[in-house]
Amino acid sequence: MPARFIGVDGEMTGTDGPSVHQLIQIGVTTSPDEVFVSDIGFDAWRENEESMQVHGFSPERIRAAPPAATVDAELYRWLADKVVGAERGLIAVGWNVAALI
């Protein structure tokens, strides 16, 4: 089976990491034609004003987004369909992956 590479990017409400700021958007791609992007919603969060301006997120946009558990389930289904297939499990690898789990 040929190697499959996956690109992952996330936007957060600030730069102090997941113990302080929240992941508010995740994007995953395996090719230019296979892209998953979703905002992640919260009722309350801590933010850095500069980070929010750079990403272009408003409080209304964050509150309107689906909750993290919904995005997690959608991303899992997308990855299972596009990358792994039903017969294999998903293994997260990379720098600071524990912050996403």
C-alpha cells in the first residue's frame, strides 16, 4: 500500500496552549481535493485579542460552531473513509498530539 500523508492545522483562541486557550478550528487534508475543515464551538473560552483578530473569529462564530465532540466524530468518520478504511484503527502521531485528544 502506498504511503498516505495527512496535513493537520488548527486555530486556537490564543498562544498559551490547550491548558489556557481552546482549539476553535481544525483542518485536515490528504490532497488538494480531500479537505476537512470545521469550526469548533464553545459557550465560554479564554482568548487573546490578537489571535482572534488574526484568525478572524468572532464570539458569535465560536458559539454557533458545533461542539468539539461532534467535530471529533465527523473528523473520525472522514478519516476512516478517506485514509484508513473501516478495517484499521487511527493512530495519532506528531508534535503535541495529546493536546488534540
